[in-house]
Amino acid sequence: MSLARNETTIRALTGAGIVAAIVGSLLCGPWVWWTLLLVLAYLGGQEAKRLFAMAFPSIPAFGRGVMSRLAVGLPFAALAVMGWREGVFVSSVPLGWFILLWTNDTAAYLVGRKWGRRKMAPAISPGKSWEGWSGGAVSTLLVAYFILGQTAMGLHATAWLVLGLIVSVLGPVGDLLESALKRRAGAKDSGQILPGHGGILDRFDSHALAAPLASILLQFL
């Protein structure tokens, strides 16, 4: 087996494990879900602390600590409250949110790999293209409205469409921000805990801006 094929297999297996952990914990209820989020937030916080220390050595440790806690704490806290609808935990809401993110990431990667020509931010993330972004956005909105919006997933179609828009616009921005932080820190990945994927922040960077805004808007949708 070639090295590239072996890396692809490892990445696929790790990705399947991540999906299984998220879906399984959501189906088990809020306490299991919160436990998983706490573990992920702690591990991600350690990664963020290291990256901020490497990227901004001139900033006092206290300031870097505040920055790392906000960068990790806000999105994971948003994920923790996202499932609550009128005092009841509705697991289908955060599950649908992850489906949108996975759709966006997968479609953007496939379209960008096939047709990507114009780079979004070559100095930060050379692999991202506007064609990939467009493919990810269109796929996400289609899934949001015609699949999640037409099934019993806890929200009406318009609400899912709004979440799809948030994922399409702010998901890639969060990804680029984490890439910029890693580049400034001189790090390829945020960590090595997820074989083939890097660290926790590498897998949850798309939530950085999108999840807090989505959780706020869900109070009115």
C-alpha cells in the first residue's frame, strides 16, 4: 500500500470515528454530549494555548490565556446550548448543524480539487479556492432546505436555510482564521491527537464564528 493511500485510509477511519463519537453522544442525550464537548474543549484549549504562545510571544501570558479561552470556549459553549428548544434538548438540531458543516467541508474539498483555480487566500491557505467555496455553499444550502428542512429535524425549512447560510459564509472564515494562526505560529497542525486530521482545532475551526452566531439566531427562529 502506497504512503498516500495509507494516509487516506487513516484519515477516513479517523473521520468515521469522529462522526460516530458526535452522533453517538448526541443520541445518548445532553449529559453525554456535554461530556464530549468538555473533553474536546479542554484538549482544544491546550492546543490554542500553545499556538497563541508561539504566534504572539510578546503578549503577556494572561492576555494569551484570555485569547485562547475565548477562541475555544465560545464555539464549544455555543454547541452546548444549540440543542435546547423551549427548555427541551432536541438532539436533531446540533446533529443537523454538523451535517451542514460536513456537507460544506466535503463539497468544498471535492469541487475545489476538481475545478479550483482562483485561490481565496493563497498566503494563508493555498488549497482553498473560490470554486470550492461556491460548491460547498450551494451543496450546504441544498441540504439545508431540501433535506433537513423537509424532515423532522427540529426546525422549519427557513431556519435550516439560515443556518446553512451561516455555515457557508462563516465556516470558511473560521477555517482561514485558524490557518492564519497556525501560519503565524509556524505550525502545520494544531495538534496530533487525530491521526490524519491534526488536532481538535483543525476539526472544529469552522465552528469558531459560525456556532456562536447560529446559537444566538436560534433563539429567534
